[in-house]
Amino acid sequence: MAEILEVIMIVSFGASWPMNVIKPYRSRTAKGKSLAFLLLIFFGYIAGITSKLINVFHVFN
């Protein structure tokens, strides 16, 4: 389960950065960040933190 969460983290980070570059290119402005970008980054962090917590609790059992 921890490995799946790490993959989710990597995929969400990998998908969010190109999306963050495409938006300003299309709109011709560099103002702000898109909500989808921020949510994808947040989701990636949550998946990564959960993965690490699962690994820590697995070591103690």
C-alpha cells in the first residue's frame, strides 16, 4: 500500500508541473496558480506523507 501511495505522489507531482506551465502560456499571463494545480500538489503531499506513516507503523509492528 505504501508503494502505491508513493507512485500516486510521483504521478501527481509529475502531472501538476506541466499543467502549471501550460496555463500561463495559453492565457498569456503569469498571474496566480490554478486551483487544479494546487489541489494536485496537495493530494501528492498527502499521499506521500501517508506512505511514510504506513512505513513507520509497519516497522514498529
